[in-house]
Amino acid sequence: MSVPPDASGADEHCVLVTGEDGIVAARQYSREAAKGLGFGLVDQSRIATAVSELARNVVRYATGGRGEVRIRALRAPDARTGIEIVVCDEGPGIPNVDQAMRDGFSTGHGLGMGLPGTRRLMDEMSIDSALGRGTTVTIRKWRR
Amino acid sequence: MARVPIVRLGEVLIATVQDELYDQDALQLQEDLGGLLERGSARGVLLDFSAVATVDSFLARLIGVVAATARLLGAETVVVGLQPAVAVTLVELGLALPGVRTALNADKGLALLSSRPPDVRSS
């Protein structure tokens, strides 16, 4: 689940997540961005839902429920268009990323579908987490 | 944020969920429906999702909780108007709303509720 660092983005939107307003704002921005990049309705829904899951994790787990969502356009070497969303926080970090990626695993009274579900909705996903320092989740979707 | 309006049509409570539902509104809806069902005479709940573009795991879970709560209070729940893109996303997310009845639109949902045999508790 690695994301190659080949992306060259143009304009980038940044949404500060500081509670459930941030969840709604983040998914609205990402849906608008996906729409602007020519993604279809189903992909718009997948992307907005994935962002909603990740932003919700920030509110639920991160220190003070604060984090950041950065959205930008991608252009692959083969000219495909994509979208990249980076969700980061300075929370406690994920002790075991492999475990967190498993269906049904949750430490926060959720359904445990957030991270594995997000992985299924997107084309690429990588998680960089350090205990006590925070978590950065990067997701990408390419237009077909 | 905006409270989800609930109207009564015969024995059915109809909640039309707006786009970009806030968590707080969703929880309020659950509470409002519980209160209305407690007062009796409703035996159906119709949740209209036709205006909702994003259903994440929180909202999907809440739909299940509302349906289960309503059932314990003697009412059947039908979710109507799910957008195709939302349906695809929910299946991929792994949350296909098991145990929740669905119908394509409000008309079909109401037909489903009215065709239901009388409630055992009220007979």
C-alpha cells in the first residue's frame, strides 16, 4: 500500500478539521474538487465518503480532535488525472496499522469499517503513523 | 446544522433527511423519532434519503440503530431514495444496511409499509 511520490499538483485546498463542522467541510471540498476534475457521480461519492471516514477518525482520535485535510489534483506521467487527499493530525498515532486496516477492528466504539472501507473506496492508500506524534493518511483516486 | 423535519402521514412518520447531515442532526433525528414512536399510533418510519449525497459509516450505523429502535417500539422502518452512487459506496464500504428494509422511492416505501400485516402489539 505505498503511494509513489511522483505527483505534481497544482492548486491545493486545505481544510482544518476541528470537530464535526470540519468533517462536513472536508467532504464538501473533496467532492467539489473531484467534480471539477471530471470524476463521475459514483467516484465523487466514493471520494467524499472516504474523506468523511478519515476526517471522522481525526475528530474521534486526534488530540483535541484537530487535524488537517489537504486536497490536490494529480497528473500522472501517462496524463491520467487523479485526486490526492492527505489527512493528517498530531494525535496519539496508530499502535498497529495492520490491525487497524482489518475489517471490524476498532478501539473507538466505531464499526471498525473506517480504514479498511476507505481502502476499498480508493485506488491507493498509505498510512504513516508514529506513536505520540501523529498520523498521516494519503489516499488517491485516478479517473478512468 | 438543521433539525430533520418529521411529518406524520396516517400511521407513518416521514423524515426527509437533508444533504450534508451533521452528526448532531442525525443523533437528534434518532431521539425525535423515539419520542414520537413512544407516543404511539405510528407503525411505520420512512427515512427519505433522496437528497443525501454522502452516507459514511457513522450515518449507515445510525440508520441501523434507528431501524432497530423503531422495531422494538413496534414500528417498521423503510429507507427510500438512496442514490445509486451512495448504494455502490455503501456496498464497497462493507455496510449494505443488513436488516433494514429499502424501497426505490417514497411511494414504494409507503406501499411497503401499508401492506404490512397489523402490529402484533396492537391486536
